[in-house]
Amino acid sequence: MNNIHTSQEKSDFKRHALNRSAPFGPLPAEDIERLASMAKIVTLPAGMLLFMKGDPGDRLYIIVSGLVRIATVSPDGQEITLNLLSDGQMFGEIAILDGGIRTADATTVEETQLLAIERRDLTSLLVENPRVCMRLLYTCAARLRWISQALEDTQFLDLPARLAKRLLQLAHAFGRPAEQGIKIGIRLSQQDLATHMNASRESVNKLINAWEHQGLVQTGRNWIIITNPEGLEQSTFGWRC
């Protein structure tokens, strides 16, 4: 994590982080400066719960570095991972826009550095500045499209297709070149994958083992390498990411 001491270093850091962020990066310098003046730098260890479903929605977060899991828990106590977010991505926007409660839990997966912007500050800026407002709405629309596709996949794809598609999405988001293929660059156990898929660990384990025997993936303790991305995609009825 970055060691930031002086006021100037903090201001420069926040501007740089906002310029690299998905929602606000395209904005002109004066808008970035205004957002930077509102933002606070937050550094959290792995495993820290930022908020729970039902909490008041008082802040918007932008990830500078690290990894955050967005999850919910079923009435019978089963955790379901809704998304994994990393550098430059935003979360907490729903409650910021409508003033309602949090719709899911947010927990750091590894040490994470964030920018936090208070709802009262951001809503005032959105009223005044249509450029910032449109960037936020654009990002929300992109996330709604992603959610719509995920719901469609749940309805129309079986577990092998959904799991293969999710692995390829994770490889696209977090992949690092490896000698054998593309290594998903986050700690990822088969239990983690099961919570992503709303499936049992046994079902996920069976599929991963079958794909490993077919030469499509390699696995180890909390890591997965996709050795044959095209083969993994073609093995699940020809859908495309």
C-alpha cells in the first residue's frame, strides 16, 4: 500500500486514483479536482467487513488497489458471492442514489485501499454537475447490463457452462500470463467458486477435476490456471463471453 504523508501527496494520490477509475476517469480536470476534495483515503486489512446488507448507505467507494467481495446470505445462512471488484471499480452506488439501505455485504478479500465519498457531498455535486451525474449513471447502467446477463445465465445455462464462463470472466479480469496458460491472479478456492455459482463445493470439485483431466485447467491450493481457454469455452455448448 502507498505511504502518503503530506497534504499535497494525498491530493495527488486521490486525483491519480480518480483518473484511473472506471466511473470518473474520463472527466475533465476540474471535475476530478472537485471529487478529490471530497474523497477520503481508507486502507483496510483483508477480511474487513465494510458494510452489511441493511446498513445505511452513506458512502460511495472506489477501489484504488486490492479486492472486494460483494455477497449476500440466504435465509438458511448460505453465502452467495455476487461479484468481485478490483482496482478502479466502484461500489456502494445504489444506496447513494436512492438514499436506501445497502443491498449486499462488502468485505475486503485482501489488503485494500479505497477512496470514500460521503453521500451528502456527492449528491450535491450530482445536482450541480451533469457530467459527473452522467458518468455515474453510465457506470450504473453497465452494471445493470452485467446483472441482467448474470440472471439470464442462471436461467438458461447449466452449471458446467456457468462455471466455465465465470472462470473465463475471472481470467479476463484478473488473469496473468503463466507458462501453462492464464493464471487467475487472485486467491480462489473451490469453495469460493461454489459461492459464486450458488452450487455445492462437491459439484464444483467434480467439474474442475474433469476439466483438469481434459487438459483445460490446472489447479493448486487456492489458484487456477486456464490452460486451454478456447477448449473450455467450446466444451460448454459454444456460448461466448
